[in-house]
Amino acid sequence: MNKHHEPVHRTDDQQITLRGPAELADALPYMMGFHPTDSIVIVALHGSRGRFGGRVRLGIPRSQREWSPVAQQLAECLIEGSERRGSRPDGFVVYLCQDPAEGETSRSVMERLRPLAQRLRTACGFLDVPVYEALCISDGRFWSYCCPDERCCPPEGKGLAIPGTSVMAAAAAYAGVHVRGSLREMEARLAPTTAPSAGAQAKALDRAGAALVPRILDELGRKQVATETLTLARTLMARIAETPWTSSRSQADATDDALLSHDEAAAMILGLQDRETRDRAAEWMEGPDADSALRLWRALCRRCVAPYAEHATAPLTLAGWVAWSTGDEPSARVALGLALRLDDQYVFARLLHQACNEGLDPETLRNCLRRERTSREELQSAADGDSRRIHQTPDQPQTPDAAGRRGRPRTRQARAPIGTRPRRLAKTASASAHPRKAAGQRSPDSRRDGPAGLAERAMTAVTRTPVQPFTVVAGSYDPCLRTCSGCPEPTEDTPPHPCARCVRSARRGRDLGAERGR
């Protein structure tokens, strides 16, 4: 499950107006950055001309019992988010996107989801925000739940426009907005492999767990493992950078997978479970390192086969961070949503996901990571210089200090990174006795009850600076300008509003926060 909002400020570029259900249906992938599948999408409209504002996406619940509370909380979420960023929405456009299952037709999908559309319209109307249009998109066709005129919205539905031929497609191409395929395809790029080699990868993770987990639980060994992991990452990134990128995503992913051996991937996956190692790896966020790092993190996500699926949380979070840092917000949301689906208490992923959804500027975190890297390099340089001076003059005479006393020259000891503190060590006997069990658990340094790492502290203190969204926000939808003049405005012939008791029950329901995936 994934929710996100966009800033609702106006831009002066690419002012376009969408008229009618057909143009609204064709515009959805460009507003989201991908083709949403199995999703509820609600877009806020502002002003008399229906300026596009925030949007929220959520996986369609499988159980119809959840439809009413989901509809209520989605409406409340988008209204509250829009009010925090500007103004209350004046209307909504609702999309229900789902392809037919085996033996099912797209029209039967539309009819099956009709009660969900009614519940969404009722929930929005209860909060005094009307739904101007509600569309169902299935298997390349769309239907309108609001327009009864068969001349523009026939019962058999209408086909979507050829990709790249709509007015929104032209504006998006001019603005440099790209559609990255479907949500299902984007998630598949980060899913664990099911190839026959998955068994060999699981055995490599077993061996790496038996060898590395006891060392990670020891303070001195943890630092050594961190150094080895980062050195190996540098080697793999250089190897990936030397391999040309292909236009086909599936072929490019297969090429990257072939560049990593099972043992190398296992060592990287286990090493990234340490929070400080992960934060050091997050510094490869810009410039020539960003592309090769993103390809490496994606490849590692595909190597987290069962029973090590939960270990993908760290590389998924790093993939989301690099994608967000390089301006690919749709891919960042997908990666971070998958990370939170595995561990909804993973602090770094939660903070990044919230910041990305809030439209914050990643430059704040980038500056923090740059300063930390510079400080660490200066401390290491000073420590190396003092060490060289000591080794070059082993029999040097004693020198007077500032108070006139004679003593050995003092050397400044390199301090630990700011904000870190000694960790409580766990016993290593059980880890060595049960390597698979130990390898199947993340180290204590990565768990949520440990001290906050650099990345978490930086994201907690990040300033709320709005940035330009990735979509063409300057568009609008005029509900009065439909494809035919016979399309009436939404009427009140909807099911009765839920009673006060049902509303209170829905509000007391479980949180449908942005971190949980369905």
C-alpha cells in the first residue's frame, strides 16, 4: 500500500486543460509516473477550473468488508494533506485500475468494482468534497461511473488512446516526464528471483551468515566487516559501470545479475544489515556513482531469496534513496513502499518515504551526508598524519608541553562519527551454533530499538522545503466541458451516508499509513 501527495502550488509552464473522461483516463500514467495496477487513485482538484493538486494511491483491498473504512480514510487523508499544503480541495477525480483475472472480462471488473466507486463517492460527499468523475480502467479500456450518456461512455467501454497521442502525453514529453511502465513491472524489478539459481544463492547466504554474523556482533569485527563490505561494493560498482546499459530493462537487469557471484551478493546483503555500513553506502547518491550504485542495490534486492527476503529492506531503502536523490520519485516511492512492506518499522525507509511524499528537497540529506564524509576524511587524515610522525621518529626526545613539563608528544585520537555510541553486544555462541537462524536475522545495529543512525537523524531534522513535483501539475479538469453536453453533473442518487457510528468505527480502524503495502 502506498499513499503520496504532491504540492498544490501553481506553475506557469505547460498549462493544459483536460476535457471529459477520455482525456482524464489517458492522463493518469503521466500524473503518476507509471501505470497503476490494482490501485485506487484519487486526484484532488482546486479552484473553479479544477487545477490538479495532491493525489493518493492505494492497493485495492481484496475483502469488500474493508472498502468502506478504506474509502473514508483515503478521503480524509487527501483532504488533510491538501489543507496542510495549501487549500482544501474543491473536488476529486477517482480512478479504479485493475486488469481482469483469468476467466474474467474487463466489463465484469468494472461491475465488480462499482460498489467500491459508490463508497468512495459517498465518503467524499460526506466530507463535502464532490467526486466530479469516477473511472474504471481495465485491460486498455475505461468506463465512467458518473456519466450516463452512452454517446460518450458506452456500456462496453471505450479504448484508451494510443500511448503518446493524447494532449497530456504531448505536454509530458515536452516537460521531460517519462512513464516507467506499470507498477507491477516496477515491483518485479525489485522482487527476489525465482530462477533455478535461487537455491545456490540461499546456500551462499547461509555460508555468509555463519561467517559474518558473529563478526558483526563483535565491535572490532563489525568495523572490519564494514570496511570489507564497502570495499566490495566499490569493486562491484566499478564492474557495473564498465558494462554498458541497454534500453531493455529486463535485459539490463539480467546483465547486472550476471556480474555478481552468489558469494559476493551474499556478503553485500549481510554487510548492509549494519546501519552504519548502510549509511556509508548511502553516500553514493550523486554524480557518476549514483547510477552504478542504483543498479547494484536493485541487483541485491533480487538476490534476497527465501528465507532471506526480509534482508532486502536495506538494499530497497538504498535504491529508493538514490532514486529520489536523482529525481526519480515514482521509482523511489515503489522501492520504499516495498521496504516498508517487509518491515514497517524500518526508520530510514519510513522517514525517506514520508519526505518523498511530502515533496521535500533531498538536497538537505545530501548536504548532511557530504559533511559527514568530509568530517570522517579529515579525522582519518589527521590520525594517519599523527601515526606517520610517531613511526618516523621512534626515539624522539621528550618535548616540553605548554606548562613546561616534559613528556611524549601527544597525538589526537580519531573520534567516532557524531551521534554514535557504543552498542550493547550480544552473545555470539547462539549465532555460531545456529548459522541459518543467525543469518536470517538482521544485526542489532539495524533494528528499530537501537540508537538512531546518521541517516535517521538527518531525515528527522530535514527542513520542509517544497520542490517541483515530477508530474505536469499545471493541468486542470473542467467538469462542465465534457465530450458531450448531455453529461449531467453528479447527483445525490447515491447510497445513504454512513451513520455516525459507522464513521466513528471507520476512524478507529487500523491505520492505512503510507508504509504498509497490500
